[in-house]
Amino acid sequence: MNLQAALSRNFQPSAVVAGMIMGMLLIAWADSGTIEPLGIRPVPDASRGHDLPEARPTLDHVEPVRETQPEVQEILVGVAASPVSAAGAAAAPVDPHLVIGSETCVKCHENEVKVWRSTPHHRTFDELHRRPEAKEIASRLGIRSIKHDGRCVNCHYTQQVDADSGNVHAIEGVSCESCHGAAARYLDVHHDYGGEHVTRAMESPQHRSERLRRSIALGMRNPVNVYLVAQSCLRCHTTADEELVNVGGHSPGSLEFEFVSWSQGTIRHNFVRTDGRQNDPSSLGRLRLMFVSGMIAELEAGLRATAVATEKAKYGITAAQRTDRAGKRLKSVSQKVSSPIIDEILNVFGSVKLRLNNKAELTRAAEAIATLGYRFAAETDPDSLAGLDAFIPPANRWK
């Protein structure tokens, strides 16, 4: 069934016309390369695929699913659906009670913070609320203050609780803790290298491994596992708020987002390996892991976004198509490299329906894929992904 036919089912004539218009807009976006499947095709055209596939999701209106379908339950056996730590858990807005602020981070990460201060992520704090389009969105939704409304703050700002008054207020834009997790719980573990006078350079491999494990368990989204960072990116670059899009007119997300190219350019801050001396590019092996981890994270985020879709409109259609695209990209990857974990992810995805009011099933699938994504980044030998090298965006395509 094509997109327009799917949209017209069970709809009144006026809704059919609106749906057809939306379908044509989506096809136009696809022709511009923004929601087209990867293909995947060698660079320099890695961002474009060959053909626009027929949309898989029909977005049929169904009653909310109250329990997971049997076939999904079988696939989820042995997969933690609700992890208690950052290892496989969904990325979430930071808890203002646990935010310490970048002024604490800068004590050990001066150069990283310097890079951050030159990015749009930092400038959001001073610029976003002044933009006409932001004011228009806020007006449509009845939002009085962008910096205080959780709907906006969750992605565009970092909030903290004032110790004296107990009030919550925005202190920064998209900050260190927006991406790496609120630091109050993990900070002491994160900078303990094995004793009072032991520096990072002196830390033993065994202690480092345990330190990173404990930091992640305490909520840190440490880049030692690239999937944790990819999740942080896709949490906000995939809009998961139906009213914000359909009523407010907000973008449904960064449809052209690609993890390698969006993280290795302006915002890259890889100083740890050289003890702060230089901003090293990531190794080829790490880029391979990032390339695939970004696709997995996009699939997870897309499932979560589609899960909250309740009507056939711009939000639900775009979320479902983007999710379908992410699944097709991963399937293309699975045809080029061997990865049992990717196969598991595709099995989970293939067992769910991208349809309206299907929150329980889609969320459970997303949680399973989150855990599998973490495992992929932690367990995969980068050498096994060498078959993807021709498709990874090169440095001249990094943003």
C-alpha cells in the first residue's frame, strides 16, 4: 500500500486531501536527500541512496496495545527491557538536582569546554529565545518562557536547582551534562585515577576499566561506548513530541542527521588521548563503530518517537518514515558485514508495526534495541566492519 492510500483509509475527504499534501511533501523531502535511505552507496555520495522505497508504515489507527505481542516477547527473552544504568538505558533529560555545571568540568577539561563554547550548542542559551521562529512556536503552544518550559528546556537548555532557593533555572545551553549525563553522582568516581596522587597518565588499565564501568553505572554517558553518545545526540535530533510538531510547527527532527559527520567536525573534542594537548580525529576503527551505532540509535529514537504518535499528521508520518529508513540502512549494513547483534536488532524491528497508538509494543522494541546497541559498541571488533569503509563520510563531509 502506498503512502497516499494508507493515509486515506478511514479518513474524511478533508483529511484525505491534507494527507495527500503531507505525502507529497514527504516525497519532496526524500527527493532532496533528507529522508532517503542510505542505500548504502560509497562516498562521496554516501548521504544519498539509489531509490526511494515505498513507505512501509501504514500508520493504521488501532486501539492502544496494552501488552507486548507474543512474537516480540520471544525476541526480547534475555534482553533487559529496563536497564538500571546508562548501559543500554534510554537517553533522558538531565535531572536538575544532579547538574553541577560546566564550570566544574572546565577544571580538568579546559580545551574541551573551549571547543564547546564555540558551538551552537553553547550559543543556544543566549540566542534561541530571541529567534522569531522560536517565539512563534512558543506562541502557538501558549509557552510563556522557553527557558522554563520543560518542553523546550529538555533539549535546548541545561537546568540546575539553586541550592539556596530551591528554584530550578536554566544555566547553560546544550552543555557537557546534556550529552554526558548529570554529573553529581559520577563525578568523584570519574576523576579518581587510583589514589590521591595518581594522575590519569599513571592510572592502571584495570583501574581505568573499573572506573569507567562504575561511572556509566552511575549515569555517565561516557564516550568509551560510542552508543551512549549517539543516544544523547538522537534524543534531541529526533523530536518525540507530537503536539510540538503538529500544533507548534516545530521541526520533526534533524532528518539528515548522521552520527559521524555531525560529531567529528565543529563539535569534536577528543583531547583525552593526548592529555589535553591536541584535538585528535577518531581512529578508523572508532569511526566504523560510530557509523553503525548512529544508525542503531536513530532506529531506537525513531521507535520511541513513533510510539507516541496518535494521529495521521506530519509528526507521525515523518517519525514512521524516518524509523523505516533507519531499519533499511541497518539491513543494508547487515548485507555488507557479519554481525549477530545487528541481526538481533533487525529481528526485533521486523516484529513490530509502525502504527498509531502502539506505544507499548514500540517502546519495548526500542528498549531492547537500546541494550543491543550498547552491546554492539562494547563487543564488536572494529576490524569486522572494514567492509563499510567506502560508505563512512570522509573528513571533508564533517560538519
